[in-house]
Amino acid sequence: MGFQRDDLYGSEPPQYPDGVDRFLDPSFSYTPPSTYDVDQWEDKNQTVELGGETEYDEETEKMLWALRHFELRIAPECDEIDDWSSLDHRTQRMYHAGILKEFIGGYRELEEILEKGGPVAREAGFSPGDGTNYSTLSAAISKFDADFLADAAEYSRNAALYALTSRGRSFDRAPPYPSKPRAYYLENGEEWTVDIDQKMREASQVVAEYMAIVAPSLRFGRDRSAPNYQHSIGDIYRLLAHLAIEQCAAKNGAELLAWQSDKDTPSASTLAEYIPTPGDSEELEVEGIEDKFIDATCRLLERQTLAPSGPIHLAYDLTTVGWYGEENKWVTGSVKKDNTTEFWHYAVLSTVSPGRNYILGVTPIKERSEKAEALDRMLRRVRQNANPDFGRIYMDSQLFQADVVTKCREHGLNWMIQAPEAELYTKMAESAPPGESDKAKDISFTDFDAPHRTFNAIICPIHEEEVGQEETTPKTELTRYHDTAEDGGGGDSTVSKGAAPDAAVKNRLGVFADDMPAPKETPDGLSIDGETGKSDTHTVWITDIDVDDRDLDGLGYQYRHRWKIETAIRQLKHTFQGQCRSADRLTRTVYFGAAQLFFNFWIALKHELPYHLGDPARFRLTGLETLHALREADFEAGERGNNLLI
């Protein structure tokens, strides 16, 4: 099972009126129903019949459908024409003539068609004697915006193809500004592609619906009936997306967005007021904000087809975000080879599903013990908001702690952890048969305070194209946090940068980064005497999975999907988060939560958008394009209808 909210659906998934899953129905259009007046269509059909028994040659019929689309869909809705219905008949027919001229190429050719008085001339509103001289046409049409006419003609021509292709969607369900229908490419053997403008328009529409889905989780107790309530949740996250695009801080970013956009944008002070502070009505702490973004993610995954299919495997990681401000007890000093002076540590829980690697939760941590607490808290919150079928959980070597694996067992999760470059595991890799997988059972660890102290190991050959084994997050030395209990409670103090640590400073995170419990004894009689070295042929994982009668290569292959999460986390930090110069933990949690939200929008769009666009060839959507789509989205339009169905 995937993600499913019991409070929305009960025990049954959503039903469709005709029993057809719309995602699987190639004739289904995501676009809303036609907006043109049916009576107006009938009036036009009294002059020129379309969609009936009257037959036309292919080129004539194409122009007729295109002119009909322009008059009923584009002209009434576009910004370039103020009020189509109020225009006089001559101006309207000259617009039609301008569209025809784009099809035909020249004014003399246009004059010839209009003089004939056939169905195309009648559809355009012309009768004999209506002034079809090429010079008259040229003088009138040249007053219109040439770019608008060219674009409108292209969209109208594309709409005509909806009616002319046998496998296409019906004409009245074509959007106002369509690309060529997928069926056209299938029938003509052409490769289906979309241009950047169409892709971004569709992305903005869909991401606006995503925001409508998640907004209820992100209000943070704001009183929407208050007199000073002005900006929606979408407006706030439009600004945060802009900060990520420009990689700037709130004040400069808000001023730049206000200058660039014609929308009413929130200021930096409005953003600051949106972020919870102690004493607010909801009294949100970091854990409460973390819950809000987890709930938002679960809401997003309720949307049809977005959630991974079960069982859903997980990855749990620690990552660091650079900090250039004053010293703060939530940050750690860097090793000398790193340029960044300080780091914030975050725990990240993700799904490991190819193509759907969502970030379920992120939270800042400062103590080693919080690794297990954060994992437990995020797993519980996900289960409160959804009904996921979890499988295994994959972790890096720095997370092999008794409390972490104990929490995994409490949640019914089998775990796999990559072994460090220690002597025992190096020997395991070197002793494995060349090109074959191996296993080791009943490995016992000293000083491992867990209900069960014995585990197994899986040894698999390294694939020739395997990447991602190296540590990708900076290694840190120790948290600059002074334990006041050791000096009589004299208040928080810090160690200056570059100072040598002393007994009064507690190692919080970094000193444990690569620690693993020492093996109590060699498993299965494996000898570790003699020279050892780094193996470059096999990878070793420690696990609580029963390795007997298991496909070891398959387990190793599935774990390798976790390495893609490391790439995802780097994008989460560097693409989707704007500069946060605040040392406040609540503020930084909101910024990183917004990055989590934007990342998940990106993953969802990459899965859903090709469907809306007709599955174009070589489709690609970047994280930056997702942020641009979010910045340009019409969030009011996204609130209409049922946003859970596509």
C-alpha cells in the first residue's frame, strides 16, 4: 500500500464515475471542461457546420477548426484583447483574417480565399463586398500585435489537430493554448516533444494544485480572519522559492521579487511573522514544525499516482548545512580542509523508490542521542498521517548505534548499514570469491547495548559503474557547546574558533561520525591475521536480515538506490534552500522544511507532468525549473476542484 489518509477516504480508495482510472485512460484530458458557450457554438454552426455530416478537404477543415478555436477559446480569454464580445464585427473579422494570414502566408493569397466566399470566408465572418482587397486587409491587420497573431495561430492550428486526428481527444476538451496532441505524432510517426513555454505553463498549473493540497498543514496558527491577513500560504512559499532561485537572504530577495513580479508579494518582515516564535498561539517548537512539513508531504502523496508502491524502503541520513554566522550551540566546527566555518546538522528521512525518492522529514539535531529520537519521531508522525507499507531502512555507517537499530526494530523495519573501512570488513571483502557474493553470520559486537548483539553481513561485488560510496557530507570535529553542568551552571559559553578542545567541551556529533562498535569475535571462523588493505572488489553491509536463502545480489542492488539519496540531499541543500542568516532554530527548521517541500514538488512533477504533456520524448525537468514554476504559479486557480485527482 502507498500513502492513504483514513480521514479522507475511509477504507476505500476514491471511485470514478465510470469505473475507469483516469490516469490510465489515454482519452482523458486534465484540462477543465470547455469554457465556451454551447449556444454560441450552435450559432456558428448555423453558418458553417463543423463536427457534422458536411465534408471538407483536409486543409479547409483544418482552417475552420482553427478559426473556431480562436473565436471561442483564445479571443475571449487572452489578455491581448480587452473584451472580445464588445468589439465591432469588422474588428472581429479582421482578427480572423490575421489568423488566416498566418496560415496562408501573404495578403494576396488571403484576398483570394476571402473573395471566394466559401466556408473559410464565412467562418471568418466575411461576405462578398466586405472589403477583402489585400491593401485593406494589410492596413487593418498591421494594427494588431504581430507576435500575438503568430502565437494565436499556432495554438489554433494545434487545437484543430484535436478534431482531425482519429485517436486525439475531442476538440471541445482541448485547452485554450494547446500543443499538438499526442495522437498527431503517433499517426505521423513524429517524435513527440514540448517546448519550454508549454512545459513551464503546465508545471505552474500543477504545482499550484500541489500548494493547495499542502497549505492546510502550513498555516502555523495564522488567523486568516484577522484584519492584517493579506498574503496566502502560497505567497509565502513563492517568496521562499524566489530566495532559493536567487540564493539570497529574505530582505534583498523580497525587494527583488516585488520589483520583478506583478503580484502582491510579502515582505521580509511578513515572512518573519509567518515563522512561529515562542509565545505564539500554537506554541510550536522545532518538533511541531517538523510535524507540519511531514504532514504536508503526506498530503501531497495522497494525490493520485504520486506515492511509491509498497513496500516502501527508507533511507536515514545525517547531513550538514554551512553556517557563516556567529558561533551557535547548534553548529559544529569544520575540519581544516573545509572552507565553511560552521555546520548545522540535520537528520533526513527519505523514501528509496526509483523515480520517487521523496524526503519525508528533516529536523536539526545537536546530540548523538537525537539521531534515534529524530528517527522515531519522524516515523511515528508519518504513520499518524498516512498508512504506508514500509519495508527496509538503509543507513550509513555513522548510524550504526544501538538506540538507532533498536528504534528500527520497534517500527518493524529490517535495516542494512554499509560497513566502514575497518579491518574485519576489509578482510570479509578480500576473502569473498571474485565476482561472487558472500555472507557472514552471527557477528557479535562488544559494548553494544541492544536486545540482540549478533548481526549478519552481506558481501557483494562492486558494480563496474558503481558510484556514491565515498562520504559526501563534510566530516566535523566537535560541537562548540559548553556544558554548563560542568562549570556550575555559569550559562552558555562557547569555544572560540580554532581553540583546542578541553575537558569542559562535550563532543556532540562529529567525534562519533565514523565510530562502529568493535567486533567481539570473528564470524564463521574468518581469519583476520596477516596483512590487510582496502578492498576494491566488494562492498560489505551489516544487517539484521536473515541472509539464508536470500538473493544477496538483489539486496545489494536495492541498497545502492540509497546512494542516490545522497545526491538528492545535496540538491535539497544547494538548489531548494535560500540563504538563511538567522541563528534561530525555528527559523532554520522552516527554511529547511520549505526546501523539503520544494524538493518533493520536483519529484512529483517529474512523475506527473509527462502525463499531462502527453509523455514527450526526452522530457526533463530541473529543480530550478520547478522553483520558477512555483514562483509564477496562480495559487488561487490551484485551489479549485479536487486536487487529489489528476
